[in-house]
Amino acid sequence: MGRVHSTPAHTFDRSHDREIESLAEFDEVVATLGSLAHHRVQAVDLTDRTDVLLTTDATGAVFLGCPMDPEAAAHVRASGSLVFPPVPGLPFDPYRGFVYSPAELFASLDKGYEATPDALAYAWFQRTKSDGDIFGSMLRAIHDDAISDALDELLVGARVVGVMGGHAMARGTEEYAGAARLGRELARAGFTVATGGGPGAMEAANLGAYAAPFGDAMLTEALQLLGKTPTFVPSITDWARAAFEVRERWPDGGPSVGIPTWFYGHEPPNAFAAHIAKYFANATREDGLLARSTAGVVFLPGAAGTVQEIFDNATPNYYESRGEPTPMVLVNRAHWTERLPTWPLLQALARGRSMEARIALVDRIEEAPAALKRVGG
């Protein structure tokens, strides 16, 4: 499934990568190069590396949110480094070097969803966005840029297929089961499944990718278990706990990516994406999700948000601003030609252009993988 790591990993090739994002990497760089000059150290706790910081060249280095002894901080500043200290009192780290895991965002779920880092970050976002504080907006921007950087590193070499669809698709429905089977088939075909990271169709596709390494019966049983808690309303806590029960019963499932946003804070992230790139800015999240779906996008039935994603994806395909157009497969003919007649407009835009051969409309979810292969070029 490409180079989607189950845990943070680096090869320590310093010729192109001057970012240090873990203590192990810090130690490796010092041992191999004997210098920190011009490196960028992100969110690494260096309180136990004072002697190293006092004796190693750090000219031109930048330390982003790295706890360190005051003597060490003063020394590296004096040697020409920039030190951006950790920001106290935040429910998130704006300088983080990696995307999130479900366990990280849902820590303290046993005390209720409101106690989790995910909920606390949303509460902070609600407070700070309303007062117009430039410091708050700066922290959000730094965080989102760090997440984008981490996501790019995670997906190097991966063949990413985006699966888009509405959050209202309930567990226990045939539509949800179909979206899960789609995610499973894409993952088994060697694709990295990427979704908007939320509930509904997004969760189903991530669940399917999680189920890919197991026998087919696992997904059937998991769907039955999840169906007892159909939606995240009225209780996000119960909804999330059901997902973690599935994960505990079948540990070490297949990896996939979720890219949700705190902008839609009423929609929690789902726990089946191994890697969660959560953003404050929805526009950055939307564009980034589609831009990284380099092997194509499957659009399941949805409402305004999914319609927006279709044309957000169609625009660079139309102008070829990202290179060759990428495949687009719309699922459910009645939905996209009658209820929300998006397909005729997409066809009209594509006519006579190279993207015309890269779009497809199918009736059933089961037809989507073959259609994706057919229009993949």
C-alpha cells in the first residue's frame, strides 16, 4: 500500500531532509553528522539532551516547540539558532511532526468524548475564532502547515484513492456496508484509501480498508456490531466506543488516511483511519485531500459538501493545473442525474478535453473499482 507508515519512520537521508521529528532521529543526526546546523527540529522534547545542545554546532537551526533547559535554549540562540518555545495551555501542539492517530485524538474517551483532545481542540477553536485574536489564527495556521508537511511525508510513493461521501450515511444500512466493501476492495488492490475522515460514508470506507487484511467474515461481523450504534447523534461517546470495540476485537487492521476538520466540529473523526490529518482550516483540508488523491476519487452519494468536492476536483482536471487529469467516478446514477444532477454538468465541462476519458458514472458501489481502473489511463 505504498509508503504509508503504521508508525513514524525515517531513513535519515540528510541530503534532502533536514527535519528532525523524533528523539531517535535527533540522536541519529548528531551521531552521524555531529552537527545540527540548519536543521529544523519539530516538537521534540530535548530536556534530557542539554549536554548535546551545549556542545553541538546548531548554526542556523530552528527549534519549533521543543522543550529544553533554559541554559541550552540560551546557548543555541547565542550560536545563531531560532527557538520557538512550546505554547503553554494549548490542547494541541502546533509544531507537531506527525499526523494524529485515533488513540491520540480519542484519549480519555472513558471519561466521555468531551474530555478527549479532539473535543478540547474544537472547544479551543470555537473560543479563539470568535475573538479575532491574531495569535490564535497564527497558531492554527502553523498547526495546519505542520499537518500538511507530515501528510506529504506519510504518503510518499502511495497510490491514493479518495472516497468522498456524506456524513449522514448510517451504520447498519446497505449503503454503509457497500462503502465499506469499496474501501476493502481498494485497499486489497494496493491503493491507499483517503477520506474526509468523518462519520458516514467516510467512516465506512476507512473501516473497509481496516478490514482488508482479515477474512471477509470479519467485515460482516464488524458491520453488525457497529449497527447497534447507527450514528454519532445523540452520543459521540457511544458511537466512538463502538468503533474502538471493533478495533480491540480485530487489532492491527489495514492502514488508511482520514483528513477531517475542526471547522465541522459537530462531526467527530472516525477511529478506523490509522492516520488522521486533522485541520482547523476546511479550505486547506478540502484542497489537500483532493490534491493528494493522485490515483483518482470515488464520489458516493452526498449533499452540498460532496457536490463541492466534485467540482473542486473537476477544476484542476479541466485546466490540467496539476498535470494529467485524475480519474473521477460518481456512484449512483439516479442520485447524480436526478436528485442532484451533477453528472450532466461534469460531462459538459469535460467534453472535448482530456478529462473526458477520465470520468465515469456507475449505478452500484461494486462497479466503482472496475470503473476507476477503466478511466485510470
